Amino acid sequence: MLKELPGMPAGVIGFEVSGTVRAEDYRDVVIPALERAAREGDVRFVVEMPEFTGMTPSAMWQDLKVASEYLRAMKRIAIVTDLEWVAHMAALFGWLVPSEMRSFSMAQREDALRWITS
């Protein structure tokens, strides 16, 4: 499940990932927030992952579609998680993303918000 995080700094959209991500999460939560942010300029994107059990195949397809459409608008992406495998995947594949991307632990959430807005 994806839910938009309230109280993000100006110019930042944030999402919390928990459990299994589904295509509807992209349609109902991510895409409207990205459209709104892209109209205002560069997109700064925070993803908090306290837990993550996977994605449905249709969610993976939606993720690829969203990335192809909005990735160039994303200036920075901060991944906040204590899931080591997620942080490793971000480090391993981060070079594929044209925007700056960094991983932070859950304890470093405030550092992530400072970085994303700098």
C-alpha cells in the first residue's frame, strides 16, 4: 500500500510504502501527486519504507510507466528505510536514474528532508 505523507516541505511529495504495492496505489495516490508536483516545477520525491513485502505485477508495470513519464521531472529522490536490501538496490541501480538519489535510515528521516530540499 502507498499513502501520501502529509506535512512535506514545499516542493516535496512523500509516500509511505507498507505491505504490498498494487497498481491502484499508483492510480489513486502517486500519479495525482506527481501531476500536481510536476505542474509546480521540479519534483522532489521522498519514499519512506518501514516495511515492504513486494509489488503485484500490475504495480510493477505502473511503476515503469510512471518512471518513464515523470523521471526527468524528478530532481531528487530520497529513500528512507531500514530494509538493507532496498538501500542496496538503490545504490546498485541508482546510476540508472537521471536525478540525484540517496538512501537514508529511518533514524535519518530529518537528514533526508534537509537533503531533499537543499
